[in-house]
Amino acid sequence: MQTKEAINTIPIQQFIQQVKTADAGNHKEIRIPTQQAKALVFALSTVMANQANRLEQLVIDNKSSGDEVVTVTMDGGSGWK
């Protein structure tokens, strides 16, 4: 589901703003209409699926083709300032 198209994050931004407003007003709960909740769920699932696909592609792209050699030199901290 990874896409180069922009993801509509407006429902997420609206929800964040509602939480900030509720927090500032010391409200105990937030209520949102079902239609707004559906839009929020769709936006969050789209973002999560996109990120999962990007992570999977990153893992595939970064698989080493062979053994990697890593050299570590320990000098006991000389030259530390």
C-alpha cells in the first residue's frame, strides 16, 4: 500500500487539535461523530500500512550481499577531551 501520493492526514491533525483543546480545558473525555472516527481510522491505517511497507523495503534494500567486516579499535580513551 506504499504510495508516492500524499496521504490525507487532516483527520489525524483534527483529532490532535481536539485532544489539545480538551486537555487545555481539563475535559475528561472527547466525543467525535462516527463519520469523523471512520476518517481517523482510515487515515491512521493508511499511514501505518505505508510506514510498514517503507520499513520492509528498507530492510530489503539494506540486506548485505555477503559477510560484512566491522573493525573496532579500542585505544583506552586517549585523545578524549
